[in-house]
Amino acid sequence: MIPPGQNSSGSIVRIHRVYIDQPLEPGEPVSLDGRRVHYLGRVLRVAPGQSVVLFNGDGNDYACEVSRVGKSEIAFEVNTRLPARAESPLCVVVAQAVSRGERMDQTLQKCTELGAVAFQPLWSERVEVRLQGEKLARRQQHWQGVVISACEQSGRALVPEVLPAMPLRDWAAIPTKAARLVLAPGAERTLASADWTARVELLVGPEGGFNESELAMLTSFGTIPVSLGPRVLRTETAGPAALAIAQALGGDLAG
């Protein structure tokens, strides 16, 4: 077998990394169907004999070889379980007020790349997106797909879960041992002053932010307002910026 990362001439080639929602075990064949087949077969043009890395969220990567490429299915031979990249010591759940279209996608994508362990979408007063029933279910599935794609790109072998969206007050009332922080421009405490050694739930507001009554309600349940600094960031910027700061302070971006 050609070592991963090389072709028959010995030159370096890119190894595609693909998520598959199936058990993976060395020596056991697996196959991929659905929309991903078109992307791998027609766009990336994978071919029999090509090395691919598969992962399923169990914390490991698996070195595989493409054994067959069909119109509706691609088959792989699973060769070796690989040591995956270590997760950050930080345990940060991003609780994000639902934002419109690509803004929500950007938050999920960048916070996944930066090590968020889970996401909690929230409905608040100034959220402009209103989804119910099948539309909400489809959007939830789309959000989880964004997270999976970010894991493929960033090398993470554990896939953060996008939890079902819920009202802000219901979330605030849930008992938790985690430290809850809400990004609030002008807050006396700074994000840098927080204790990042324990589980943290980081709350980010919608376009327009949380109103005064929502902030009062959150603090009554023990959520601590913190500031990112002198500038007011967009909702899709605030979460990733806060997470990058946290990783630099006590995570795997620390110098």
C-alpha cells in the first residue's frame, strides 16, 4: 500500500478527510452513498487505490483506500486506526442566538475550527429568524452539516453536537455547574478574567444584542456579563473572537 500522503512516484499529495456516519474498524469495508458521492467522485475525482482518511466522530481517524467508485456509491477498505489530533483542554459550549443565513453558518464553522465542544442555538427577542416544524428540522440538519464540514477541514475527530434550538429563558433556567458568560459590551468584567479551567457556556447575542430585560433575567440566573473590549463586534464575529481569546489564554493556542 502507498503510504498516506504520497503517490507512486513519491511526491506529496493531498489526502482527503471525510466524515462517515458508520462504525469504522480496520479490516472492515465501508461504503458512502448520498450527496457526498457526487462531491467525492465528480468534484474531488477520487479513484480506486487512492488513500483517504475517514472519521466518524469517535475520536479517531482511519487510513482507508478507495476500492470502488460508482455513480451512487463509493467503497473503501479501512486499513489503520490513526491517532487523531488532541482536543483542547478547554470545554466551551457556544450558546448562540440564532442569526440569519450565512451569519449562523460562519459562527458554527469558525467556532468548530477553534475548538467549541457543542452549540446551543437560542431564540431571543431580537432574533429575526423564525423557524418551526419541518423548516426548523431542516435548518438544524444543515447546521450540523456545517459543523461536520468544519471538522473535516480542521482535523477534529470529535464532532460537536448542535443541540435543538430553545428559548433564551428556558436555557437560562436549566441548572448547570458550568460557568455561564454572556458577551455584553460595556460590562465591567472582561472575558480574559474568566476561569477557563472548568466547563464554560459562552452566550452570544443576536444582531442588535440582548435587550435590558433579557440581560437582567440572565444575571438573575447567575450568568456573568463579560466584555470583549472597546469595540462592538457583529454576532458572527463575537463568538469566534471570544473563543480564540479563550484558547490563547488557557487552551491549545496558548503560547
